[in-house]
Amino acid sequence: MKIETIDLDFMDTGQVIAAFLLLGEDGASAALVETGPTTCLERLTAGLKDHGVSHEDVRQVYLTHVHLDHAGASGHLSELLPNATFHVHEVGYPHLVNPSKLVKSATRIYGESMEELWGEARPVPEDRIEILKDGDETETAGGVLVAHDTPGHAYHHLAYLDPGSGALFTGDVAGIRLPGQSYIRPPTPPPEIDLEAWVRSINYIRQIAPASLWPTHYGSYEDVGRHLGELEQRLQDWLLFVEGHMDDGAGREEISDQLKAKGDAEMLAEGADITESEHYDLAGGYPMLTDGLMRYVTRRREKR
């Protein structure tokens, strides 16, 4: 199985959202991991054409989770790819069949920017969807993909392993990391991040022992142990940071500003240019990340 990265050129910016194209040696079978949002559909189909893949050749589409930046184009794509089955976590399944709740939830976060960012989300026909659970294997593009249940960023999150190459398509569970950078930003948007589950998923990935990580935001990385260690440490560190500011009575805007200052300083300390912060923001901006962490702190305290 050959892996090609299609840059979806999100918001006219390269290397922010990827779709991964899996190609069989026979040249006649292909699969996709992630669709990206509907606003990137034209770029996705151009990417297929660039690699000589017809719409009829794509047999499977694997979704790590149903957030709009990862799966928003699924409904449109089901109309374009007549032979493709869409694979998704069981909790994500109803949102593919009827995206209205997902769109309503996202609208609370993105407001008037919904159309510009994501475009229209259409339903995927039920008979085109297959639910995958932890450990399920599917034959695809001349090889095999193994689904791994990896909650934390979302309840309904799967990572997909290609046992042949050791590549693990991590969606958002392995964080945001842009090409040429060592810095990893945790994507912690509302409404359903769960840091305890996330740490368990990071440990699960360590047990899987992939040779490389392929986050949707963006690229592929072979320093797996260091990458996961930094992500786990930063998740814990940011949680304590936000919780401390909440205890001091700070509001959301102030906490977001403080978290951005902290995150940018950490990024600079790893040798990145400050302009890279804006690219990371396209995959996960600090106001949204702050909202998710504050919601998690509040919910955890309510349970206690």
C-alpha cells in the first residue's frame, strides 16, 4: 500500500488539513483517510485526479471522527464516489446519516463563520456507511487497515493503523503538528474533550507502537515517543494552567490570552517562527481550545 498526502489548502493556506490517499499496487483500488470540509472538496477531487485516481476507483473512505474539518465533505463525496463505503465510529454514525445536530453544535462555536470555514454538510446514505470498532480490520487498497478506538479529543474517535508500514493515521488524538516543526499543540475544543480518556489513548498508541504518526493537521512524523510524550505533558500542563486561572477568577478572554502567550512561548522555545502560530490557529485557535478546557474543568467538578 502506498500513502500519498493530499493538501486540502484550507482557507487558501497549505499544510493545515490533509486527506491521505491509499493506493494499491494494482493501481485499480484506492481509499481515503479523511475528507476534509466541504470548502476543500474541489481540492480533494483535484488531488485524486493528480494521482490518476478515478472516482470509481475509491472503494473506502475512513473517518477518524465526524468533526467538520475531518468529515464535513462526506455527504457530497458520497455522491461523487459511487463505489465508496464510509467507515466511522458507532457514535459518529448517526451524525453522518443526519448532520443537523453536528451543524447546530458547530454553529454555537463558529457562528457566522460556518459557511466560510466548512460549507454545507450533507447526509451520507445509511447503506453506504459501515461502523468500525476497536480492533476491526478491513481490506483496503491492496492492504489492511486496523481501527483503534482512541477517545479524548472526541468520544467517537478512531485511529487507523497500516500494519504493513506501521503508519498510524491519528486524526486529532496525536495533536496538531505542522511540517518542519517539533511543537505539538493539543486540540481541545468543546464540547467533549476528556483528558483522562485522552491520556489512556496516548498510552494505547504507545502499545500499538506505530513506526510513524500521520496527524490530519498535518503530515507524518517518526519521532513517535518524543511526540507522544510532549503531547501528554502539554495536555496536563495546560489543564492545570487553565484551572489555576479559573480559580483566580479570570474570565474566558483573559485565560485565552494567557494560554496563547504561554503556547507561543513554548513554540518559540522549540525553534519555531512566531508566524507559525497563525498556521496552528487555523487548525485550532486559542479561544476555542480555552473553551474546551474550561468546559472540561467545570464538568469534572460537577461530577465530584
